[in-house]
Amino acid sequence: FDFLGEGSMGHLSMLSKAMPGGGFAREFIDLHLLPHLGTLLARGIRVVANAGGVDPAGCAEALRQAAAAAGFAPRIACVEGDDLRPRIEEMRARGFCDMFDGRAFPGAIESMNAYLGAFPIAAALAEGADVVIVGRSVDSAVTLGPLIHEFGWGEGQHDLLAAGTLAGHLIECGTQVTGGTFTDWRAVPDWANGGFPVAECHADGSAVITKPAGTGGLVTPGTVIEQMLYEVSDPQAYVVPDVVCDFSQVRVTQQGPDRVLVRGARGYPPSATYKVCATWHRGWRCTVMHPIVAIDAVPR
């Protein structure tokens, strides 16, 4: 499960001050996981989610209590260490600035989190966790972590780590890769009811992107490539905690209806630092009910 966006970190930080248990995605427990927990445990299906927000331990404890009340005892792990709020003044004193435009460190910080990687998730799975809850990791880490665990990939296997990151990046935004934000959206069958993506991943790093049968949407080289480039400033240097990815040689091949094979990602050693996202108050707030962006926004 991929629950967090940059804006949601500030929102969850505010909620954590206003109410107990407000610092994590409560709907992960009540709506998405608890109703299916018995089936998941019976089938040996393990779950990784960045639903921890600014309180991963609180999320894990809330799930533990809810599961116990329902008669289940899953093994739950949480990954901590991303929350840098106790170090705000240290960061300000060290003169950190915006990585893109050099703006000075802001005041009135609401949240500040490092983007963690996939190896702590893999470690939790290796310890036998049924559910792994993280806070602010890179979105692709919730996919790469299980692949590291399943296939035994190591820290030095940069091409494989880049390939797993790409698989996670392709499915991290849900129905975007199945046609939801496709430029040629009018050509997408049953566009408003697109199926969520499935990544069929292999030990050699290749993956087939598809979706459940009978759902709307579309999976083609076009939908896959557009999502591959989404929020990627430099396709030859997409920086995540575990690897620096080069997507410039990626090849996509239509294997059948709504099945696209993806392979060819390259990787390089990771940087020595983490990215950090801070949210802060600017004195105003904008509430958007439902943003629809890009070409043909009005008819969309």
C-alpha cells in the first residue's frame, strides 16, 4: 500500500497534535486491512504499507489492538528513523536549503522526514513480519523491499535494485499507469473505472505490468512510459536511497492485451545523503475537492 504524499505528511502532523492516533492513515487499518486480515494470514500474504505517516509505531500498535479484538495475532513490524522533527533546529543551524532553488530553511516547520529506502523493509520481512508499516519512505521502496527479500538481491547489485525501483515507481501511483493520466485518455476503455496495476516481477529484474481482468483502463507502452517519466527530473539519474537509477535504456514490449514487459534499467551506487521533505505553514490554506490536470482537463 502506498498512502503518503508530501502534502499528507503536513496534514498528518497537524492531526497528530489535534487528536490521539491522528498521525497515521487510520483507514489503512479499518477499511483496507482489518476486513481481509483473516484471509491474508490464511493465505500467507504479507503486507507492506507506508501508512505510518508521522507515527509508524502508533499505527503498528493500533493495528495490533484492532487485530487482537478481531481474534488475530499478526506479526507486525514498523520502520522508524525518518522523522526529523526533533532535529529541526540542528538542521536550520547547519544552513540546509532547498535542493532545487536554494531557498533558505523555512520557519514554522510542520513535518520533516527523510526518505528511507527498501532494505529495512526487507529486514523486517526476513524476521517473519506479516505486516510491515513504514513512515516516509520513497514510494517505490514498498515494492523494492519485498523484491530484495524474495530474490535475495544485495546492496551492490545496482542494476537489479534499479529494476525493482522502476517496478515500484510504475505502480506507486495506482491507476496512473493503467491509463488514468494518459495523454490519449479518450482512447482508454472505461477510463473512469480503471483497474489498479499489477507488477509481475522476476529475479532478473524484468517485470510485466498488467491489471486485473474485467477492469477498465489500459496498459500499453505509452501508458507505461508516461508513468516511468512521471516526477523523474533526470531519467539518467533518478535518485532513491538504495540506488541511483538510469532509465534511459529501458525497453517496453507489448506482450498481449494489457500486458507490457519492462526491462533494461541500470543502476549506480547510492548517494551519501538522504533526501528530506519538510512542510511548513505559509499563512494560508487551499482545499481542493478533486484536481483534474493536464490536457483536456475540462472534458476529463
